[in-house]
Amino acid sequence: MTTRYYKELLIAMMRTGILGFGGGPSVIPLIRYEAVTKYQWLDDSEFGEILALANTLPGPIAPKMAAYLGYRLNKTMGAIVGVLAHILPTSLAMIALLGFLFKLQHSPVVAGMISAVRPVVAVMLGQMAYEFASKSVKGLGKLGAFIFGAIAFILLSVVYIHPGIVVALFLLYGAFHFKMKPVSNKDTDARKGASV
């Protein structure tokens, strides 16, 4: 890859990282503009395929798209440059702003801002917990959801096991539970219809 391509990749990914406000869905049109319209690294159909593939992989979508575009231009080094160009400016800005916020932590204005945000975060966490509980009840029934909720509470709050380990244990159980789950008539009919 020539120096020109590195420069284009740096500019494009920095621009998408800085201007993409609101998470992955808001950044995708910016990445598409840079990759398809402005620099023509790929066409619309290939971009759609890569977007679909990136959506199936875990993690934030924008760095995955930046990694693919960089890899397409110059293999591993291009992928590294693409991801760093996308995430580094906002990461440095966050560190600077957190340092600034830390210096002003005793300010009544900053304390008021933080206290105004807390109820919003509490409501969002409550809504997320309710949605998870509803899905648990649908999948496991009321008794199963209660039992697994109690087990999670004990593991996290009494035994103090790391949350990542608890999540991994429940995911492992979920994989086995899904395999052991009896196949309903609806599932059988759907499979027959798909194979016809």
C-alpha cells in the first residue's frame, strides 16, 4: 500500500471516529461514504455484504468495519492503522475530558450534572433488567427465572464471583439447555417447510 492509501485511510477513519456520534448505526453511513463514494475502495454490494458479516460478529461494528477496510488495503498493517485511526482520537478526547472532569469533581455545577444523570441511568438499567427478566420468564418459566436470578444474585453479591465468570457459566448452561430442549411441533413443521 502506498503512502497515499495510508493517508486516505487515516483521514477517513479519523473523520468517521470523530464525527460518528451515537454509536454504530450512526457511524455506518459515514464509513460507507468514505469507503464507497469518496475513495471507492469497494462498491455498494460488497459494502452491504461486509456490513452483514460485521453485524454477526461480537463487539462494536465501526471498529470491525475500519479493520476490514484497512485489511483490504494493506492486510494486517492496514487493519491496525484503520482501527487505531478510528478509535484513537475519541479515546484521547475521553481521557482528556475525564481528566478535566476529575479536576472539577468538587465543583457544584459538575456535581449537579452528575446527580441529574443518575436517575436517567437508573431508569435505563431498570428497563434493561425488566426486559431481561421478561425474556428469562418466557424461556425458563417463572420458577426457572426466579431460581437462576437467585443463583446469579448469590454468586455476584454473596460469593463475589467476577461478573464475567458468572455470565460465562450461564452462557455455558444456556448452550446445553438449548441442545436438551425438546423440539416442539411448530419447530418440526418450520423445518419441514424450509426443507421442501
